[in-house]
Amino acid sequence: MAAGWTRKSFSSDGVTEYPVGPNFERLRSRFGGAVVLALDVSGSMQGDRLIKAVKGCKRFIDEAVEAGYRVGLILWHHDVAADVPPEADPKAARELLRRAADSSGGTNVLACLGLAHRQLMATDAGDRVLAIFGDGDLGNRQAAETKAAELIADDIRILTCGLGEGSAQELASISTEKAAPRTATSENLADSIASMAQGLIRKG
């Protein structure tokens, strides 16, 4: 009696040859990660706060790149001040961060969320993450929570860090993290922003 098996064909991206084939970069990006780091540059960040925040962002970018993430950067206040989309080479993000010397305006995270959403959805990545630092509130909290829900529905994780308990609690309302709100102080500001990189753990 013949064995009851069915012949099946299997296919995959052609990356097993050496040297690697033309599909390698596409496959690596699909299983890698992409993160947009959003830095609050509103007027209240002026001076020492912004200097320390930039230091923390530099460390975050270094750790994200080491973990295999493409990195983008958004400078935000009541709108978007400047941005670069996620790229494998962090040169553009680092250059923009070096130019984050000025702070002005109020605080409304809605435009930042919308831009990050578009940038991340345009990126072929296995893990999409938005990491936001702020020292104030969300602006229009209801609108921000509604927009954040759209990102979450598209499988984008949101990490947050706020300067002071009030800001940390406000930002935590749009976070996907289950731990207590990540709260920075004036003394540990750089360390707290950099610590968001610990959340760059790819989902199984």
C-alpha cells in the first residue's frame, strides 16, 4: 500500500548562498527593527534640560543601532520642529540631534504621533517602536490617546519617559509598557532617556 504523503514545495527568500544574494538586505530589514525617537524641544526644555536630554538621546541611538534597529528622530513641541525617518545609517539622526540646541513653543504630541506613525508604517521591519520623551503634558490628551491607539492597532509599540511624575503619568497613558511610568529627574535625565533602549526587545 502506498504511503499517504503529499509532495509539497517550499520557498523562501534566497539568502542562504555565499556571498549573500540581492535579497539579504530586504530580509534583514524585515526581521530587524525600526525605532523613532521623539525628543521634546518645547520652551520649557531650554538650557540644561535640553543639554542633558540630547546626551541621553545620543546614548539611546547608539544602543538602538547596536541592537539592530534603524533609527529615526523627531524633534517636537506644539508641532514637529524637525525630523529624519528611520534609516540603517544613524548619521542623519545624529546630525539632527546635534542641531537640537534651541527650544521653543508649547507642547502637543499629536503631530509627532501622526508623523511617527507614517514613518514607521513605511518601514519594512519586524518590530516598530516609538520612544517619546517629554517634560510636559500631551496637549489634547483625548486626541493623543485616540491617535496612539491607531499606532498600537498597527502593532507599533510606544515607550515613554517623562520629566517629573506629572509628565511621566501623562505620557504613560499612551504607552504600551506594563511597568510603572518611566520617570526622569533633573539629575538622572540623560540616564532615563537612554534607559528607553532597554525596551527594544523584539517580540517573539
